[in-house]
Amino acid sequence: MLRRNKNGIEVGDRFVKTDDPKTVWVVAGRGSSVAPMPHFQVVQEGYYSRMRTLAESVLLDPDYYRRVSEN
């Protein structure tokens, strides 16, 4: 049985910026595999053409983003 690492990031995880808690960003996939640190592509929930690529460390830093649960 696979166990989920609660600190890790997986496709489908949802985050909000700490300074904009109304906008939800959903992890859509992994970013470049060439970068020395893991990156993830996130899309704005409801506006999937709006995409960002963020470092794992930024998504997991509570000063910038906070993980949110499913509705």
C-alpha cells in the first residue's frame, strides 16, 4: 500500500497564497526535471489557462503558501 508523504507535493494538491487566500492553486504536474530542486506547475482553480511554475520549497514555505483541503 502506498503512503502519502504529508510534507510532499502531489498532483491535485491545493494551495493558497498567504496574502491572497481566496485564490486556490492546484498542482497540475511536475516542472522541469533539469532544475536542481523540484518544481511544480500550478494552475488557478477555475482558470486553468493561468499557470505558474514554483519551487517545492516555496510551496511548502508557510510565509508564501498554505495547503488547503478539498471542498
